[in-house]
Amino acid sequence: FFECEHVQELKTKLTTFANDFVPSQQQFRQFYLWIFDYAKQPNSKTLQLDLAITLWKIILKDRFPLLDSWCSFLEKEASHSISRDTWSLLLEFVKNVNTSLDNYNSEDAWPVLIDDFVQYLK
């Protein structure tokens, strides 16, 4: 899709793509989920934390008002990788939970990392 061999190359192309492309919600979701598979190491089930943070800062820049807090939280509290489950459900969190977090329900099936993030903000 982007035919990049280095992270910096991918970052540059993603930034240009993100600025030029205004997708429907469904197109954005497909793109977002595709990025996880594209960016992870070939035989890995997870995405390196630093790469995930870089990608989120580009992809979710104007979509996630709590992005800076999320990235700060991850840098302080997270392990070394992001699972597919956390990657995909973060997009659901962005779409469905408001910035005050008053509609967040910890009984829903959120990954522990997202539950911990909400606690971190409170």
C-alpha cells in the first residue's frame, strides 16, 4: 500500500495521506486496522509500543482529544508492546467514549490497558 522500508518513510507518507484523505468512518476503520498488520514485525502478534505511539500521533491526531494523555500514559505505564485487541478497541473507545469519560463503563469488554488509562485520568 505505502511501500515503505523504514519507519521514517512510513511516518512521512502517513502524514501526507492523513492530511489529504477524508475517509468515511468505515474506510477509516479499515485503514486503521490495516495499519496494525502493516506496521508490526512479520511473525509478531503485537506492535512495538514506540511505533504504536508514533502511529497513533499521526492517525488519531484530529480524532482523539485525549491522544496526548493516552500517549503520556503509555510512555509511563505500558509494557513494551500493543496487542491487536488494544489497537482495535482503542478506536472503539475514541468513537464511543466522550472526553469527560462519564459514559465509560468499566463493565464493558475493554482491554485492561484502556481500563487502566481511564483510572489514570481520574
